[in-house]
Amino acid sequence: MPELKDKNRMLNYDYDSHKHLLYWPESNRYKTTKPETRGTMQYTMPGIKEEFIRSPIDHRYQETFTKFFSSYDLDLNQKGLIWFIKKGVLEGALNGTSDMLTWLGQGKDKAGRPSEITQITMELWTLRFQLLLNLRMHAQLLAELAAFEDLDAPDLFYQYKSADKTGSLVPFSLRIIHAEALRFSPFPWHSMIRIEALQSQVEQIVNIFRMQNAPASQIEDWEKRLQCVKYLFVRVLHELGEYKIAIKTLDKARQETKNQEEKVVLTRALMRMAMQAGDEKAMHYFAEKASHLSNGTNLMIVHKAMRSIFLGSNNHAQDYIGRIKENEDQTPQFLNTKSIIQLYTGRARDAVQTISMIRPIVPGPTTTNLKTIAELCYSTAAKDELLIR
């Protein structure tokens, strides 16, 4: 989900302060346009597909929705998007993007028709695609993303219309989504082609910034983006069933990083990947590494509990997690692990209560776990009531 550090500038950021992040080499499509004709044609013509109109949200949120989205008011609309996202009511935020894009001329039935491409609309589409991913509306994502083709159209560059600005209107998070999206298509391996191309492009930019002796902070920002692409490469490989290549690549990144916190996070990720693949040897190896890095902390106990779950030793897992007092650790990882142990030891209702303590409920895996556990011990009405709190 998007960064929400500045509540009032979620979509309309300041160009000058983001200039180095907007840098992108001009595409061949842009270079082939004649200077005298630039700014006169629309190449990118997105719109909300007819198949999707509104996503149902609970009636208790309708009044709040109307408050934020009664008309196009960017500041108010942004506050509404942030409110619904933080509340975990992603359907409400998605409906908000529908209304905003409609007001901006890119709503239902507008795909394939000329409309103005701006920084605001591009940020709004990026947020919409993030919401579609989180809601697992993959067919809709692919259908609406198609209008942006390969993200290389001339009108996706600032300099196409403005003489005093250069760079790409495409947010980097949209490039990440675009690279991964084909994983949900009939040709999932094509996503690897896009990811490899994106990695090559970002490596090129890092080298350009270094050659130009750009400020260290700017180079670091792009190096972080490069690392993000590499992690995407690993995750998609893993999702496509290439476990050995994925775990080898991520382990290499774990060994190379000098950031201790990042090393802990990567080690935990490797342990979970091994658990999911049923690789007991690798799971033990990374569990030991994780315990060593977290020696003497509650995190080490959580690692041991997770390993016991993998081995089917639920009582041992319960013993481990019981060593941590609830007022000592309220991290999502602890609460999620504790809820799984409660589920496996026949206490499904306790598991729901524990996982519901995570604030806010993070869309994605945590929401999926909550839904799965709630299915086991609640009626449909009670489950729906729980999930919209």
C-alpha cells in the first residue's frame, strides 16, 4: 500500500522535491516523435472497464463515503482515501478512486478515448492498481492496466508537454505492479521478462547517477529501488514454483546486506519460504540463523515457536509462545504466530480474538488468515460483522 507519511500530499507531491525520483531515460517511442508535434497527441487513454462499476461496502460506511466523495475536491478526496485505507475498508477506497477518475474524465467507458494525463491521474491509477492487487481483483487489474501498454508512451514524460520539466509521470510503484501483473495472466512467466527489463533499467539509472556524481542520498534512493526490484524477482520466482532459484537468490542478498535489521527480515523470509516448500533442512538452517540474530529477544522465541509448528509439535509451540507475556509483545508477527498455534491446538475462537488484536488489520496475508480462521467458528453474519470492524 502507498506511503501515508504526509496525509495531505498523498497524490499531489511537489515536483522539485521529487525530481531525482522522477528521472527516467527517454523511450524510443518518445525519441521518434517530432519536436514540433509534441504535446498535440494523446497516446495513453485509460478508463475504468465496464465490467467493474462499484464494489459493495457496508451500509455503515455510506455516510462517511458521501462526506469524502460528494464532488471532486482533491484535499478532501485524499483524506477519504487515507481514511478508508487505514480503516481496512479497501472497497471504499477503490470506489473513491472510481469517482475521482470519473470526475477527471477517465471513468467508465472512457478507455480508448483521449483524456489528460497528469501527475495526479497517474498517482491515482497507481493507488487503484494497488487496491485491486490487495483485493485480488486480478482480471480487472490486467484489463485496466492494458491501456498503459509498456509505460513508454511519449505522453508519459513531463517534457512531452512542459519545456521546464523532465522525467517520467509513471510512479515507480506502478512500474513494480506493471512488472508483476502478468503473473496473473494466462502467461505468468512473461512477468519475469518485464521484471528483468525493469531491473536492467534501474541498474542503468544507478550507474548514470554515479557517473554524474549525484548526491549520495539520491544514489541511495535508486539503490533501494533496485533492491526492491530484486526482491520482486525472488517473490515472483517463488510464486511460479522456482523455489531453489528463489531461495538461492534471496540468501545471496541476505549475505551481502550490511544492514542488520534487513538481514533479520530476510532470514525470517527465507525460513518462511522453506517452511512453505516443506524443506526441513533449509528451514532448520535459517531458523538457527534467525535465532542467532535475535538471541535473547522475544523474536527468537517466536522463531522457535514457528519451527515447532512446522515440525507438528504444537504443544512445544504453545510452550514457547507462552513464555512471552501479552503485555511484552504486541507485534503483528507475535500475534499472528500465537493465533496459528491456538488454531492448531483447537482454540479457533481464541485465534480470532488474538489476530483481531493486530491494529490496524493489514490488508493481505493477515486479512486472509483472519477470514480463514473465522470461517471455522463463526456464522456468516457474525464473520461479516467481525471483518468490517
